[in-house]
Amino acid sequence: MGNNTYMTQERGCGIMAIIVRGKNIEITPALKDYVGKRIGKVTKYFEDIGEITVILTVEKGRHIVEVTVPVHGMLLRGEEATTDMYTSIDLVIEKLEKQIEKYKTKLARKLRGGIFKGDLVVAPERDNVDSTEEFALVKTKRFAVKPMDAEEAVMQMNLINHDFYVFSNADTEEVNVVYRRKDGRYGLIEPEF
């Protein structure tokens, strides 16, 4: 990935670090400024934010934007793709704001307050809806985790026609997950402790 751009912006009483990376696109000053301004819409909700990563990619006429915002050990992540980079940026920020809106009560409770700025009002929960219903587990599966390499795990995933596969990585002896990405390629998730 080329065109790494590091930028920091004053944010209230602190500094917000944003890393903008481009793939098959030149990161112009105008694009950098636009990303910074739009990211401000998401960061205004939180007191303490880690280093924000924004990846801009142009692939087969699609302008893809991926944003990752670390907040108190949790990650907010959004991805959008359109035929225009600025539109993709706008849509991914809207998606992140909707995530925050949807989960702010649960986030505030889980993180015991203190992460949201004072102007974010946590709406009272609806009386007729159980707050745990949205995240209710409906099934638990147990299975033996066989040691194998990532290529074999991808093959196994495809054989059972799933979008992900949990396995024990024969090289690292850790539990890993392979998954099918939206673009049809594959990803690997490794634990980091």
C-alpha cells in the first residue's frame, strides 16, 4: 500500500492522529482535508480516541473507503464503496454515526461512561423491548479445532460452504479464523494479546 499520509489535527484539548493510506489513488491535500473534516463528525462523540486509520482504494472503478476508529479497547469500523471517493467517505461516516447511535447505550454501559463527551445524550431504553434481545445468542456450536495451515482452512471453509472457518494454525498453535471478503478474496484473523 503506497501513499501513506500521516496527519494530526487539534481536537478540543488534545490532538487526533489520522493515518490516511491510499491504494491506486494519489492522496491529494484536498482529499486529506476532506477526510479530516468528515472524521471529526465521528470523533466528536468520544473523549479518548486512538490512532484512526483511513484506507482509500480505487479498484475496478470502485472507490472504497475503510475507516477504523479505536475507542477504549474497542474498534468502530466501517466500509463503503461507490463510484466517487468523496461520496464513499460521506457514506462511511454516516454508517459509523449510525453504529454509534444504535449502540451508544450499550457502549456507555459496557465502558461505564466516561468515554462519551457531555453533549451526547444516551436515550432511555424502550420499556417494551428487552435490551439483551438484540444480542441474544440463539445457538452455540462446539467442534474440534484441527491444526492446519491457512490454505487448508480456506479449502475446508469452501467445502462446507461457509463464509468463515475457525482453525488451529499449525505454525503458531493459536486459534485463527479465515473468512471470505466482500470482494471474493480471503482474509485471516489472528489473535493479538
